[in-house]
Amino acid sequence: MTYCVGMMLDMGLVLMSDTRTNSGVDNISVFRKMFTWNVPGERVLTLLTAGNLASTQALVSQLEERMKAPDERDNIILKSPTMFQVATEIGRLLRTIVREQQDANGDKQRSRFSASIIVAGQIAGMEPRLFMIYPEGNFIEASGDTPFFQIGETKYGRPIILRAYDPAMRAEDAIKLLMVSFDSTLRANLSVGMPLDLQVIERDAFAVTHEQRVTFDDPYFQAISTSWSDALRSAFHSLPDYHFPEAGE
């Protein structure tokens, strides 16, 4: 499993993913889950992947191969005129890959090969857009009502985002929020692990404006983790005490 978040803000997009892949507690590996393509001044696109590693690697590899194809119509990433068409074609390709994996293994359990994708980016002349693609190839787009997407192990890091998200927040505050979300997930689930990949795509920059690999010993991440734990304990102790009823009440 993994954990990835794509967040849409007034200032642009903020993305974060972990890098853990595991097939049991004794077979843990590190694989990148964040992939970016860029045409300076014209477009920037980033994919976050979760699910079956063979399926997601096949998807990224086929996208890379299509970028080299002589027929420009096959170049989903660099030639699709809108982000909607990018999401449509990636969904189509993902559905095909999952079906082929299933058929090749003679396995009717489609979930074994399923994967989910977050597609984020901006094409010149258009707004930044954010999509979540399901294993079946269909997708939804972020909106004012649903301004962020999570894939993978989502439940532990979701509450803090729901409580603190603000579309007008600065990229720095969004990063802080995601750090807390990931720290909560890391503490609760062994299938999510360091290092983390962080990326900021500012509106109309058509490029990644900030990226970082966050390791376990990163001073800022450690400060966030410690401070958040202390703040939670302090908040808990400040809550009203429960009192057992007196005899006769």
C-alpha cells in the first residue's frame, strides 16, 4: 500500500507521496510514486500512483514510450490539448493494463492488479486541474467541494486535512498540513513509509516550483512530528474531565 495526496489551492497545486512498497512485513522496498513531465512555459503534469506496483510501473513506462512515438497522437502527456483529455487517455490506458495483467495471470480477482492515480498539472491558457483515476479507468475532478484527493492508505491522514484545509492557504502552510497528515499515517500503518516526495506547482509557472525528498531524519519533519504529538497531548489534557455520577444520582 502507499499514501499519496494531491491538493488544489488558489496558489496552485501541492502534492506528496510516500515510497513504500511491501509484499508482507519481511519484503519491503522503496519505489518512487511521483512522476513529472514538463514543457517549460507550456505545461507541467505530475502523476501520483498507488496500488499494484507492476500495474503502475507499466503505466508510467507506456507513457514514457508514447512520448517517443513518431505519431504525435500517441503522445498523451505532451500533446493532449487539455488536462481532461490527459486524464481520459491515462484512464483508458490504466484500464487496459489492469485487464491485461488479469488475463495474463488467469486471475479473476481484478483487485489484485488494481491501481489508482492522481493526475495534477496545468496547460497554458487553462486553470490548474486535479483528477483522481480509478482502476476501472473512470475519474473525477477536484472542485471547490472536493479540493483534494487521497489514494492508498487514506483514513489516518484525512481528518487533519478536513479540519485545517483552506484554499487560500500559502504553499508553506499546505506543506505543513501534509506533513502532519503523513506523520499521522506513518504512525498508524506500517504499509506507508519514508522517504516522502514533496512537490509544489505554482499557478501559471508551468513548472515544478519546489520539490524535495523528505527523509526520516529531516529536521523540519521531525519538528512537525514532535510538536504535533505534544500539541495533541496538551489538547487532550485541556478537555473537560469526565466524572462518574455520585451515589444516588
